[in-house]
Amino acid sequence: MILDSWNAALLFLAVVAGYWALPGDRWRRPFLAAASFAIYLLFAGWGGLWMALPALAAFAAVRAIAAGRRAVFAPAVVAILAMLFVFKYLNNWGPAAAIVAPLGISYLSFQAIYALLEARRGRVGATGGGAFFSWFFFLPTTAAGPIKSLQRFLANSPTPRWPAPDDLGAGAARIAQGLAKKIVLAESCAPLAAGFAHPAQATALELWIAVYAYALQIYFDFSGYTDMAVGMARLLGYRIEENFSWPYLKTNLRDFWRAWHMSLTGFMREAVYIPLGGNRAGEARLYRNLIVVFALIGLWHGGQSHYLLWGLYHGIGMAAYRVWRGRLAPRLTRHGRAPVGPILGWALTFHFVAFGWVLFACETNEAARVFWRLFMGWR
């Protein structure tokens, strides 16, 4: 749902009022599930009905796994990923007709798989329909996350008859903060990032400004959305996952990714990195695991090759950082040389990330190549 529209705001306030007017979770959760799905369809259109399939599949599979039928895990994951592939990637990789992906399909698909992982690991049991579907289609997070843990969502279920004053105040403040980020800061950066659209018509200086402006724009826009989602959840009495923790102030790439889109990286760690062996399978496999994880993070954003290259760029960067931290930095310290200090570490990390946004923002690899050539002043 488009959180910064007036229609969405009025609908959400009606849901909040109706939710707290009901006597308890027995009524609130089904109401929240039905209202969230209805408003999701209002913004997503009838194509959003497709998302009922992974929701129902995950619900049935979680209950089956909780009952001891663990064999359903793999088929359920394959079915959810197959639907994601058809809607999000088939247009880019196959001769299909235009297929419009349902709103929030990437977030909702990964969220469904997250619930299956939690069920297989014994973190959640058989869940009622009202609780499960209020989590799956939770109104503030359907369009752009964060990717929520079912276990934490149920554990943080509100119980009071009326919303706590702290939740109301904190929720309103986070919503206001998010709106300021999106409407004031992100939109102020957008004109300065216009060089990405027509790099051949821009000077090298304008392209440098575009790189910095785009880095700020994407942060303010995405973190502003998350602020609003977290604030809206607080108005309903829930505390959901945070997605950002001052990522551009980090002094190395590992810490950046621990602070940027944290719900996605946390999911990928549990779903891919740890099953591949994480950092316990030897140095060479560690580098492979990092590159695989970030390649998938890139593809998760879309099927175009520039997203894959952006993911590989960060995967190789993470592998290089591990080489630096594990091999080079200790040698410099032993020889009496100070490793990279915090200021230089911050500058290197920020510029590595900012320059990588060129691959993300340019719609083709050729456009990125032209941008980089002009960016360096080679005309």
C-alpha cells in the first residue's frame, strides 16, 4: 500500500479505530486479516488475488510441519519460489507476454518462506488463521516490508483493551519522521539525481552530484517508508522489525549490510548463508557463500542483469573485506602500521556503496557503462 497517500491514511485510521473497538484477539486478528487483505486488493487490483496462493500454501505447510509432516517444507518452498519466478522474472528471461507482478510479491514470498523456516526449526507451531493471515497481509508492510518473523509477530501481539499511550505517541512520531524523509528529503534529492536519466547530457560534475544525491534519495525514501510502517504498526500495538540503523555512518561494508535493509539480510542469512555453511566451511567456501547470497539479493530486486551485477559487486566487496580483516589488517598491525582508521574506513565504505548504486539505478549494463565513462570525464 502507498503509505504516504491520503486515501491510505484515512483507510488505515479506520482500521485502527475498528481494531481497538473489538474486545480481544479472538476478534481483532480476523478483523485485521480481512481489513489488511481488502485494502491490499484495493491498491494492488485484482491481480493481488494471486498472493492468496502463497499465503494459503504457507499456512497449510506451517500447520503440517507443526504436526510432524516435515516433508511438506521443500515442496511448499519450491511452489512459492516458482510463483515468484513466473511473475517477477519470466518477462526478463523468457518469451512470455507481459505479466504484471502483484504488489509486494517479493516481500510476501520471502515472508512466507520465513514462516516455513521457523516452523521447520520449531520456533512456531500450528497457528490459527486469524493470527497467520493478519501477519501475512499486515497492512503497514505488504508493499515494501520489512520482512517479518511470524514468531516475533505473534510474541508481540497486543493484549490491552485500548492502545498504550506510549505506542500512540511513538507511532505518530515515527510516521511523521517517515513522511519528512520521503516528502522533504528524498524528493529534494531527486532533481539532483536526474543525471542518471540522461548522462550524455550532463557534465562530469553533475554526474558526481547525481551519485551522492541518489545515495541519499534511496536511503531517505526507503528508510522513510520503513519509519511509517513501524509507526503504523505501533498504532496497532505491534513492534515489527527495523530495517535501517544509520547505514551510511558505518566504517566497513560488513557493518553497512548489518544496518541496511536488515530484515532482508537477516532472512538471507537464515535461509541461504547458514545452510550453505556460513563461515564454518572453510575460507574458500566462505567467499563463495558471500557472493551467492549477494547475487541472490541482487536478483531479488529484479530479473534484469544490472541487479545481478550490483549484487555481485557487493558480494565481491564483502569477500574482499573478509580478506582484509582476516589477513591483511593483522599483518599491518604486527608490523607496527595502523590499519585503516574510522574516518578513512567510513569514506571508503560510503563511496563503495554510493558508486555501486550506479549499477542499481541504471536500467541496463550499457547505460551504467556510459555513466561510468562520462562520470570519469572520458567523453
